[in-house]
Amino acid sequence: MHFNYNAALQQLKNVPPYRLPFFLLVLMTVCISLKTIAQDNDSFAVTVNFHSICCGVPSDQLLNKKISAFKIKYRIRRIEAVRIGPLGREGEYSIGFPLKEMNTVIKRLFIRLLGNTVKQMNDRGIASIAINVSRSVFENTGANSTPVFY
């Protein structure tokens, strides 16, 4: 089955001129909504991964403080996340942030904040971040997913 462009153009020519802008607006809204839903369900904008080196994972206290300060500075009510773990024998886990409540500029600032914060989290083990991580990465690990709100 193929799409007949000529027939589609002919049908558009027959649409009254006052209906075309409304039709295009509805079409754009539907496309943007579907793209947003697909992005929200398929991946995390950023994940913070807590890795162990012999003696457990780094504390998340610094991360919590930085996120709280970020929320106050940019007047964000809450940041949704998903805690995924345990991923190993020594308590390894990840925190996935979909960031659907933030616009593009605030997302970039938040991801930069997380990147700078994980560099300082080296008390036990290592913390790292990953950007645009598919949720399917965690599906076969047997780990639990728990909603977390900051």
C-alpha cells in the first residue's frame, strides 16, 4: 500500500480556506503530543549511576542537597525520578530522571548540575551520569523500579 500524494493535494485544495489553519494546528498538536509521550515512556533524559568499588556505593546526600537547591533557584515544585536497583551485590543502583516537567534550557542546566555533582561523589565507589538512556536497558536486570520525588 502506498500513499497517493496527488489525491491528498487535491483533497486539501477542496478544503475551505478557513478550516485549513485549524486542521494544521490540530495535526501539529497531535504529532507533538505523540512525540512527547513516546519520549517520556521510552527513555530517561539522564540517569545517575552509583557503582561500587569493594565497599559500597557513594552517599546520595550531596546529590539531594544540590537537587533541592536547584529546585529553589528555578522554582520547580518537584522533580520526578525512578530509583532502579539493586543492580549488583554491593547495593549498586541508578536514578533515572525523565525530566518531562522541565523545558530544554532548564534540562540542560540540571544535567550540567548532575555532571558536576557526581564528580564530587567519591567517598565510597563511583557515581556517573548517562544521557538519554532507554528504559529497556534496565528491563532484564531483575531490579525494582521505585518512583522518587525530589
